[in-house]
Amino acid sequence: MDNIVLISDDFVENHTNFRELISEIKIGFSSRKTLVPIRHHHNFPNPEVNSDSTLLLMPAWTPNNNAGIKIVTISPENSQYDLPSVQGTYVYLDAKTGLLKAILEAKNMTAKRTAATSALASSYLSKKNASSLLMIGTGALSQNLIKAHASVRPIQRVYVWGRDFEKALKVCKDLQNEAFTISAIENIEDKISEVDIISCATLSKTPLVLGNLLKEGQHIDLVGAYKPDMREADDDTILNASIYVDSYEGGLKESGDIAIPLQKGILKTSDIQSDLFDLCSKDELLERDPKEITLFKSVGHALEDLMAANYYYTQFTNE
């Protein structure tokens, strides 16, 4: 047990190069060597705050190499305790022997692997010259998503919207020294029709991305709405966009952005263009119609966690 490595959120925060992390995750999706069971998804009530919490168990292993499992709780009402909604721990193992190699605090790791995955999808689906981004949401993911997207596209202007305008201002202040300009907006409608990329990471149960406000050629990145009764984009958005998911197993079932349109019959499974396994396995980038609206729905995948854990473990042990 003396050789077990403990990797903190601070280490992850200070040792992330998004281009490197994106490359690591891309290798995982393209190689198809990692085995990933469907994650365990359990809701449990918390009557004191009148809200359900969610427990996620996300295992993955690459035979003869590494393995791991992430244990996550999502508690939407944590803001009243001044705590992040998402809490988690990652257990990193040697796949051959089963020995425990490391325990990682998973809050920052999850945020950064999620942002890196969205940016990986954007590298295939958004315009190569995309220069503007609207960030909808001001939680822990927002800053990471902005920086990750800016690592794969020449982002020059960023706009941030949140239900709490003060939180949007704080995101802008924290990123004021980045290479792009960044400003908070009070209404989504002010910029949604202008930007090249829209990234949305919220716990909303009602759509925030409205199809009648979109323009040709935009890329939409939906990261929140992790339950079947949650939605970040409306039916018009789904009808007018080419839909991509991180994985078919989770993407078609776990989020209301896809599950509800499927149930209503306005979307068919065959309408889903591709997942990240297929995208990353292609030798060449997609031929993108400049007028096409693309939409990437991320629900999270245990492969991303295993690749991220390996990335940070390698950095930690090489220091």
C-alpha cells in the first residue's frame, strides 16, 4: 500500500495541457482497445432538499494495461451549501495484477476530461475558422470548456451567460488574461445567433438553446442535462442539426436532449450520424457542409476517465 499514489485536484488543475489531454482521449476512442461496461446509474432521494441525487459507477479497463472505476455523486442542490454539484473519486488499477496504483480526486479530472472530449468533438464538427463562443452555464465546467474549445479552434471572442449574472462576471474575471476577449451577457438571445460555437453545461430541465435562434454553420456542444427529464436544446434544434454523441449506449438513453425527441418520434436512432468511436477512427476529417448545424451530445464515458487518469498518473510519476 505504500506505493499508492494520491493525486489531488490541485495537481490536476496545475498539470493540464488541453491539447495533450485531447490527444490522449482521442487515442482511447480510436484504438477501440478499452472495454467499457454500461455505467451504473442510481438515483436516491434527499427529502431535506427536496431533490434526488445520483450515484454513478463508471468502470473501464484496457486488457494487460490499466483499469479503473470512477465513483461520482451529482447533487443539484449543492449550491445552497456552497459546494459543486459533482463530487467524485477515481480508483486507478493495474489491469494485469489488480493492484491499486493511484487514487485521484475526480472533480477536476472529470471537468477537464469532459471539456477535452467536447473539444475533441469540436475538432471534427465545428468550422475550422470558428472564432466566437457562447458559454451557457457558469459551473465548474464552464471555464474548462472555454479553454478546451479555444485549444482546438482560433477563438477570439467569448460570451458567458448564467442564471446568476454575478457568476458569469466571475468566470470572465477568472479568464481575463486568456488570449481571447470575454464578456458576460444577460440574455442568451443577445449573442446566440452570432457565435460559431455554443457550449451548454447546465442542469436545466427546460431548453436554453432554441432552434429558431440558430444560424447556419454553427456547432452546438451539449454537456449538461444528464437525466432523461432534463433538456438544454429544444425540438427545433434537434430537427435542424446533424446529431452526434460520445457513445451510442449512453447518448441515446441518459439525456433528455436525445431521449425525449426519440420518445416523441421527432428523432430516430438512425438519424444519429456517428459517435466518437467512429469519428476518431476515421483517417480524414469530415467533409463539412458550411451551412450544416452540428450538435454533439456528451453524457460522459468511462473511457474518457481511464485515459485522463493515465494522463495524470504518468505526469505525477514522471515528476
